[in-house]
Amino acid sequence: MSTDLVIEKDLQRLPRTWDLEEICSRIAGGEALSQIALSYGKSKQALWKYLNKEDERRKQYLQALESRGIAHLEEIERIAVDVESGALDARSGAVAFHARAWVAARLNPRMLSEKWKAELDVQPSIQSLHLEVIRSLTKKQIDQNQAKTAVEVDGTYKGEQIPEEVSKSI
């Protein structure tokens, strides 16, 4: 083995400083934190702490995870094409599809989660029903209050006829 090759391998094992852009790019591409940390000569925990130490880094890390969800979605499309062409059997394709869909939904729930979409569909209808009930109760209470205050100070009633209960109390 030549000395240049030995030196190159030793240099690869030495810890190096974090490169946030490279790390996020590799995460978005689907590479695991443990693999990335190993290439830097550091532990997965050290990488995780680095990514979560500052808000700006954390935001970029979370964006990379969301992009990773999109990468899983693209892989799902490739799996579907492979199943349709016969390059992959349907059972294996279904397993791969469901596994990647599950992972993609966890990595990018706002865009890819079915549960999130269901909650969005349900909320407006619950709110509108709630508002309708409040409006009808308010209208009913206003009508009752107007009926009680319909008798004016001089004893006349604003309606067409004075109700019997009101006329007896005058």
C-alpha cells in the first residue's frame, strides 16, 4: 500500500468542521445522520446537537427533512412505474410504497400527511356549525328581550296588539 493512500485514509478519519449546507443537502438526499456524522469523524449525537443548537440551523435542518419527504415521494413514483412495467412484483411494490409513504408523511406532514389534510377539511365545517348555533341563540335572545321591552313608558305596545299578559300588568 502506498504512503499517499495511507495518508489519504487517515485524513478521511480525522474530525473536520461541520458544513451546514453540505449536511442539509445530504439529509435532503436521504442520507442518514449516522452516515453523515461518520464522514465528519464525529458521532450522530454530536451532529444532532450541532443542528439543533441554534434556531437558524434547526430551521435549515427541518427544511432538509421536509425535502427528504419529497425525495421519498419521488421514489414512490419510481416504485409505481417499476410495478406497472413488471420490473417489481406487486407485493414488494406495495410494501415499499407503504413504508416510504409513512416515512414521507412523518418528514413533511403539512404536505404529505393524510391526517393533516383530514383535519383541515373538518375544521371549517365545525366552525361554521358553531357560528350558526351562536347566531340562532343570539337572535332568539334578542327577540325575547325585545318582547319584554315592547311596552313603552306611556303604556302603548309597538306591535299591532298588546298581548294579554302585558295588558293585564298595565
